[in-house]
Amino acid sequence: MKALLVLVMMFLGASAHLCPKTRADNSTFELRLNYAIEPCTGHVAWYKLGSYCVKHINQMLDYTSAENHCKSVKSGAHLVSIHNAEDNNAVDEFSQWSSRHDPRIWLGGHAVNDPSQASNFLWVDGSDMNFYAWIQEPKQPSGDGRCMEMNWLETGKWNDKPCSQKNLFVCAFKPDGGHLRVEATDKLEPEVSQLKPSKSGSYR
């Protein structure tokens, strides 16, 4: 009986760490903090997070290559941007479930190339930078790099690293087809500004 109980506990423990990308059906799954993520209707292997569809990419790339990969896999997709604590927790949980061995991911944040605005970061999708979760005190980037990652040492927190570093990453797009305008592309870090905007000024 005791051996059977141990086997049951082992099975339950393994089930608790199933990656969302291994789900073959369209069922909702619960993350560790009970944040439910549902599949994006009509978009295989993409999951709903707020107003975005997201997908974890289990490939180590530098920031620019990661952003370009997001654009190549889905029209209107970019590295994920985050705008409130709930979505920050959800992206953290999503990255933990998708790759427990290495939950560090690129986010879509990058610094403007302006010495007078050293702590000024922008989202590559052009959305407002209206929420922060830096690990450093005070809550701002340390100045170690010009591109933003999540889950360095402390889960759910952001850190700035050189854009040449290679990380896993999460892509995101708006399922309604809406595209966000990217402003002031001439102020981006040189390696980031290699990302080519469309004629309308939106990255695609």
C-alpha cells in the first residue's frame, strides 16, 4: 500500500510540471499561482495572456535575432511587453512552465540610445512603458546592458543585459490583428535598430 502511495505521489508530481507546449488538446491549464491560460482560438500552440497571444520559443538567441524570429513566426508578433503585475506574474509562470531548466527570457524592452536617459526603456512593439519590475534597487536598470530580460536570480523580476547575450524568449501578438506603432526608431540601440519597420512605421 505504501509503495502504491509513493507511485501515485510521483505521478502527481510529474503531472504538476507538464509544459504547456506539450498539450495536444485545447484545454485550459492552471499555472502555479492559479493564473489560467487558455489557447488562442485559431492559433495553434499560442496561448492567451490578457489581450495578447503568447508563445514560448525554446531557442537561445540574442535580442535582435529573437525579435526577428517573433516577427517571422506570426504577422504582428514581437517580443512580449508587460503592462501590469498580473501579466508579469503570468509571463513568469509561463516561462517557468515552458522551460524549468532555464526560465530566463528576453522581454521586449530596450534602452534608448541617449546618455541623458540612461534608465529610459521602450517596448519594441511601441506600447507604453507603464509598469516596471526591475530587480535592482531603486527600481530601475543597473546599466549593465541595453536589453531587458526576466528571471535573472529572482523569478518575475527584470534585469538589463547586453543585447548580444543569448536567452530563450516569449513572442506575443494581438489576435485582433492590431499593430502597435514604434516611435523614434533612430534612438534605438544600433543592434536593435537593425529591425526594419514597415512603411507605416509599425514593426511586422
